[in-house]
Amino acid sequence: MRVPLAYAILGLLTIAVGCAGPSTAMPDGSLGDGPVHNPGTPGLGAHALKFQAYHEPDHPVTLLTTSPMSTQTSGSAIIVGIGRGQMALFAQPSALPTDNMGNTPYRQIDTAMKYTDWPSATALYAFPSAHGGPNHTIAATTPADDEITLAAVEVVEGTHVQDYKWNQGDADPLTSLEVTTTGPATLIAFWWGGGFPDTEPQTAGPDNDFQAIAKNVETLGGFVQCAVAVKNVTKAGSYSVTWKSTPTQGAQLWLVAVQ
């Protein structure tokens, strides 16, 4: 995650959708387009990730907003993962993500989950049957001096969250709990790192044919570490993912199945 959470200062950085090789990060942090969407089944659409470091003095924002995405006008579900430096901020009425397409309110799935060793937490949100279009942005409020990471993923032809699981561990590699589907689904895996020795290179990668689509883990300083990976499955079953990081660290894992 960070040097003690509270102590590093880093410039505002943005990560959004881009095109790159499967293992080479572009300057904006994107890692390629992810798995191909097969019409008639749920599949990956637009995606974006943005973050602000702890106590950012130069570019403080109170509304963290993703870069514009081109989403489907209808027929998609939007999944949003948010990590905040202070868990108490999730309890505020304004903590729900918002967007510029009139999709409201985003529904929180389960509750905010606290890190074992930090006052920070992560939470998951969904909006099924979202209205979309060009220049679609997702946003979240934040105090200007706190750290926050927001990752948004569109699932085309996704209508609902079929299953989700959360777990946390100190050992590496870390394996998620299993989600169960009743048919074709898109699986979205969020890795939220729990340690940050402030050295390069930082990595976090999934197994089991998950394709990483965004990350901020290679950045230094005090911020909420995140990596996102996606896999499409074609039949009912139970699925998990294992993440491995360098340097070794604990993490929170969310795994979401959208059908």
C-alpha cells in the first residue's frame, strides 16, 4: 500500500484506458484492452483507474474523477472499487461514487473492509443497467489531504452481480475466495496492496488466465495500491484467482462475477 500511510507526498496521477502489450504498462498505467467481448455474453467494456496520493499539496481535489470513457448507451453494468486512506470516510453520505450520465445511486456491495495494519479500507459498488455514452466519467468525493484510488469497470451485456467474495491475507501469493456463476460471466478481480516499502519495481499479477487491465503499483510514495484484472468464463462454475506481488506483501482481494 504505502509508506506509513501518512507520510509520503506524491503528485496527482491518472490511470485510464489505453492500448499496450499484455505485460508492458503504458505511461498512463493501462495494460491493454483485456479479454475480447463475445456478443451474446457478458464481456469487458471501458475501464479507468485514477488515484490521488496522501496529503497532496500541489493538486488537491475534493472530487476525484476518472478520464472519460466510451461506454455503451445501455445494456451494461458498471462496477467500481474504491480504496480510501481513512475508513471513516466510507460512512459519509457523499461516499457513494457518482457519474455524469445520471446513474444514481450506485449500490454498495457488502460493507467497507478495513486493512489489518492500516486505518484504510476498500469498498465495492455496482450500477446495473447503466446509461452510458462517450465521455462517461466516474467520480468520488475525498478530502484534499487524503489518499484515494478509484477503479471503474464496465461489463457489456452484464445485468447483475451474481456473486462476490472478499478476503485479506498477509502471505504472498494470495488466493481469493471462490465465486460461483450460473452461466457465462465476466469476473473482475481487485488487488489492494497492504504494504509499500517504497522501492522499485513493484508488481502485482494474477494467474488462472486473468488479464490485468490497470494498475498503479509501480508508483512510489503514500497512496492506495490497486491492480485490476478480468476474465470471461463461458459456463457455470466456481472460480478464484491467485495474485503474486513483488516485493512480497499482504493485500485485500475482491472478486466479482457479473452475469
